[in-house]
Amino acid sequence: MNRFLTASTAILLLTSVLAACGGNTNSSSNAGASTSPSSSSSEPSASNKPKEKVTINLWSFTDEIPNMTTKYIATHPDANVEFKTTVVATTDGAYQPALDQALSAGGKDAPDIYAAEAAFVLKYTQGDASSFAANYADLGLDNTMVQDAGIAQYSIDIGSKGGELKALAYQATGGAFIYRRSIAKDVFGTDDPATVKNEVGPGWDKFFGAAAKLKAKGYGIVSGDGDIWHAIENSSDKGWIVDGKLHIDPKREQFLDLSKKLKDNGYHNDTKDWEEGWFADMSGTGSQPIFGFFGPAWLINYVMNGQVKDTNGDWAVTEPPTGFFWGGTWLIGNKDVVKNDAKRAAVADFIKWVTLDTSETGLQYYWANGTMKDGEKGTKDTVASSVVMSKSNGEVELLGGQNMFDVFVPANANATGKNLSQFDETINSLWRGQVREYTAGTKNRDKAIADFKQQVKDQLQIDSE
């Protein structure tokens, strides 16, 4: 892939990876809605199987989860089920309105299982649309299964309302610091993750101490301020909305100062994530060599992997200055499926296979080891289950053969899911826009904050504290 991506290519890439994309299935986003059936060809082999096939309506915003149904049917020959899949891309905000309409309409064509990504999942698990979601316990998926699989707490918190679990992710997206080995050796004398971890953290003071050392040798520590934003956003003590009003957590407000410090000292190349300069820094062709990026495994597997070129193998991962997560896709069951025993059982079995099955024939194991397709070696990825990752091989060529699971399992445990709101997608965009205006010198700090508050009020009708 040419590093100078066209706008349409960048948008497609962004849509895929922010959904916590999956190279395991060679999935891609679709521009519009599409439906397709897939079914088990075998007849029921036991007396407790339903006499007629159970049709599961599955809604998603990429074909990643629909593609999983093929593997499910192949590994469950006795499952008397067919999947009717509907894919509506998040491009231009099309997915949520279509899903909302389908959930509200109900009936036989309503989604039985539907997906939600991190940017808007709280709407469906805790917010305005949470009333449509079934409790996992009502599907027969209890807390013991969750504990036995070693699911990261942040994923559980995001998928829960009032102590009732309503959704789980199949990936784990805890974040790490991804750095260039050769630069680490030049500046710190070693590329050992245990040593680099103590150079860049814990805390932002140590991170900026490392930035000064790197700058003295002609390197930037990150590509742009967006590289530290997700670590700051998802490590804050509180989210944007507290008691119905806009709240600016001190850690998120600090982003103004940290971003300005990066720019004023030339510690970054002042790029914007998902744009050409950001990708150039992954391949080492930016205005100054860049030491690292913050991100989960999907950033390595599905973004950097296509950009690094000559720097392939010159990367490693270590613990970040603060715990965070970025992205993910959660599976939700419609509460109406519990009205029909056969459908409830079928929906529960698929969700369990995707999110909680820790066996070597569960989705988690296939996903972690890149073995979704028989005879093909796909992309390894971090998964929801720490149990599965502990028995899987996470060695990645891009990371010089490092086992990424050694870093990402604790990274998932250190992330928090208690600081989100259903409005984060909009509010984050407004906040980052104001921060960039401040660091560019077009407005002062107080003006940037005041304008941010006014934008939130104008667009979301949410007052500030």
C-alpha cells in the first residue's frame, strides 16, 4: 500500500480498524446495507434439537462478525441454525439510525444479535437504547463463565448496567507503548521492554523526561498529540458527563498542557492521526524519526503492519505511562429472544462461542492464534480471554518476534471502562479540535475551554458544571 493514502482509502481504513478490525477473517467494511444468509447444512441429531431451523438476525457494521458465523457452523455441525446478516457501515453515521429503527420496529426481522463499537457502545448497554438488550444471565451466560474466561474488567464494566452484564467484546484492546528498537538502543542503550518501560513511565513526567532525551538525539517521542490522547482520555477518573452535565476531568484538561509541551519543544511531528504524516512516521519517513505510538494490538496488526515497510521487525511493545484501552466491538442479544427457548439457546450459544469459549475450537483461540481459516496463517490478535492468551503464541514478526501477549494481558487488566459516556464520539472530536487551536496559538487556554463548552451545549444540549 502506498503510504500516501487517498481520502477514501483512509476513511475505509479508519472505519475498519476503529471497529477493532480483524485480519483473521479478511473482513472489510461495506458502504451500504447488505443481507445474506448462512446456515448449517446438517439436520438435528438429538431429540432436544428444534424441529425447524432457528434463524438468527445478526446486525453489524463490518463483515467481521458475520464472517465468524461460517466458522461457527463449520465447528458446530449439529447446530440447527441459520444466520441472516445485515451489514451497515458506520460511514456517514448510517449504522446507528438503521439499527435503532430495526430494534424499535421489533418483530421477526428485528436484530437478535447486534454489534456496537467502543465509540457508541454505551448507548446500547447503559444509555438510551439499553432497554433493548438482554441480560447475559437471562441467556444462561453467568458470571462464573466470565470469571473462568479471565475477561478484563474494563470490558465487563462497559457492557454492564446496574450490575447486569449485557454485552461482551471478543477482542481486548488494552493499550501499550509501541516503540522503535533501534532508537531505544541509540538513546537508552537497550531495546529491552523492561528497561524502556521505566524510561517512558509510569506517569507523564517520566514520559516527557524521555522525550527530552530523545530530542537531544534528533528523535521525536510520538508522531502527534493524538498519540497520547487515548491514553489520557481512557485513564481519567471521570467521564465527560457527570450528573447530566459536562465535566472536564483534570486529567483530560491536562491534555491542553501536554499537547502544547509536545509542540513547543518539537517532541513530535505535529501530525494528525489517520492522515498521511502519521502513516509516514510509522515507516520512518517523517520530518524526524519517531520513537513510538500508543495503541492496542489492532494498531500493530491492521494499521502499522501495512505501513512500516523498512522498519518491520524494529518495533517492540512495553507498558505505557498509564493504563488505557482504545476500541473494541461488543456483542448484544435482543431481550426478545428470551421469549422463545430455541432462539434464546441458539443466540446464547453463538455469543458464548465468540466471547467466552476458551477451548481450542472457540473463536477466542482461533482469533488469538490467527487460525480462523484452515490451512492459512492469519493475523494474531489480543482477545477478551486472558486464559486463551496465556496458552497461545503471540509472537509477531513486526515486533521482532516478541510475544505481545506478555504485555497486552496486563495492559487489559490496567484499563478502566468507568469513564465513558454515550456522547464520547462527538465530545472527543470537539475537545481535540479546541486543543489543536490552543497549541497552534489561535486562541488562549481559557478561550479554548469556553468554546468547547459552548460547542457541547450547541450540539448536544448539555450544560457544563
